[in-house]
Amino acid sequence: MKNIRVMPSLEEFPPEIITNIVLRLPIKCLVQCRCVSKPWCSMIDEPHFAKMYLSVGVKPISTPSNRIMVSVRRVAPLGYEHYIAEDTDEGLVIKGTAKIDLPINTYYAQNPSNGLVILESDSRHYICNPATGKCLLIATESRKRLLFGMGFSLSSQEFKVVQVRTYSVVGANTHSSRFEVFTLGTQGRRTAGSLPYRLRCSCLYFNGSLHWIVHYEYSNMGSESFTTLRIVSFNLDSEAIGEFPKPEINFTSKLERTKSRTYLLGVLGDYLSLWDFQISDPIEVWVMKDYKVKESWTKQYSIIQSQLSYCVEPLCLRKNGDLLLHVDQKYFVSYN
């Protein structure tokens, strides 16, 4: 008579072994594991589990992900649809919409970082996990006064949120931006410092730091007004703020001409990129081959403007080497 070996059930495994196994699963399987049982769901939703999960897989510069989340503008009813897309050998495949647990869907997604995104409208800001649909309200103030960035600190193994508040300097035609930091799961906020600039655009998380583009305005002796581009960064480990090296090109122009020129930061593969948009000229794409080294900025692409709309958002570098672009907040374009 053959011996019958009875395999132990999941309940018989020690919790630390189950945790150790689940920590090594890809994110898609992790989401499915939340449906196994209530104890598993509670374990995965714990903030401490998120720290451990990220510490197992996070690298200073992560390899390109084949999954993206994009907000597509919707006309009727007014708002956004948040789509999850996957880059495959056959092309870009829409896997579905993100399930976001909010009463209305008028929030624009930005600043993706290790699976979390910031959703914002005119007066509310949330941190959202598209995989679970759960959202955390972080502010109820006009977006004209506040900017948010978020990223993962490798040294502390924590998610940090940076809030930037811009003020007009009394008695002077200048602005100051104050940086405040708080760690997810905590209540207190601390001031990290300030810069004599006005930050207007959303930031980009890359290589453990947040990056912003600043249009710095100044006047000469003849009272003409000019603007020039600067890049500032915030390191999430040291919480240090400073200027970041930019390419050796002329970013200075008269103030009235700045509306015809726009800049965006992006990530292409393992590199930080700077996109220079001008209405009548090609889109120039610069890539920083060696992070923080000014001389490593290289012009990588020159995209004919007439082939695309002026409203172009760079998404990522596809597996086949094409640039994936989001055009007019409606269309995906793969550019070779």
C-alpha cells in the first residue's frame, strides 16, 4: 500500500514564512493574494509590509517598467479616466482602468513612485494605490498654492511626501518656495528649507530625488524682463535642496516669448531626460547619461513638431526602443 503524504495547509505555515514568500511575489500576484483571506489582506495592507516589500526589490535606478498608468481627459461627464497599460511585444495593450475608491473621478494622476500616485483636483490632493484602489487625503487647499512630490527613501525605507508652498515676498516682486516633508504613516510635518524661486509645475521622481523645472524671472538695467530655466532637486534621503545641473544650451529669453517655449522632465530607460518644446521648432530631447554630471547631458532626439500636437507628455522608453508619448491627454503615440 502506497504511503499518502498529506501536504500542510496554508494555516499550518508560520506567519513569518508566509510573509517571506509573499514578499518575493510580483506586484500583480501580490494584488491577487489580497483576495486569499482576510488575514492575508490585512498583512499586505500593513504599512510595515510595504516597507519590507520595497526594501526587497527597490534599486536606486529601477529598470524600465512595462506597466504605466495614464490619466486620459474625459469630456462627458467632465473628468479623467485612469488607464493601466502594458508594453508588450505585440504593442501597447490597455489592461483596464484603475479602480480608485473616490466618490468622483475628476482627479489627475501625477508623480508615480513605486506603485503609488498623487491624485489632485482644484482643492483636494490624495495619495493613491491603483492596485488596491485605496486613497489617502493629504491636503484640501488650492493647487495654485501647493505642489506635491512623493518618493521612496532608500536609507530610511519610507515613503516621503514633499509639500511645496509658494509665497510672494512682501515689498519685492519675487517669490519664495518653502519645502515641508512628512513621512507616510506619521502625523508631523517638518520644514526642510526654502528657495528664492516660484515652483509652478509638478515634479519628477528619479534616482531617490524629486526634480522640478523653474522659470526664473529677472530684469536688466534697461528694465527688460527675462526668464531662464533652472532645475532644482530634493534628495529624499538627506532632505537637501539645491540646484541641479542643466544642459549647456541657451534657456534665456524675453518674458513675453516664454509662452511659446515649454520644458518637461522625464525618464527614458535608466536616464533623466529634459524635453524642450518650441512651437515652430522640433522638440529637442536631452538625456543625462551620468546622473548629476553636467557634461553628460546629450541631445538624443529631435522630433518634428508638425507630426504631433504641442501638448505632448513623455511617458517612457518602450521595450522596442520607441518613445511612448501621451498626446493632448487623449492619445498614445509610439514614436520611432
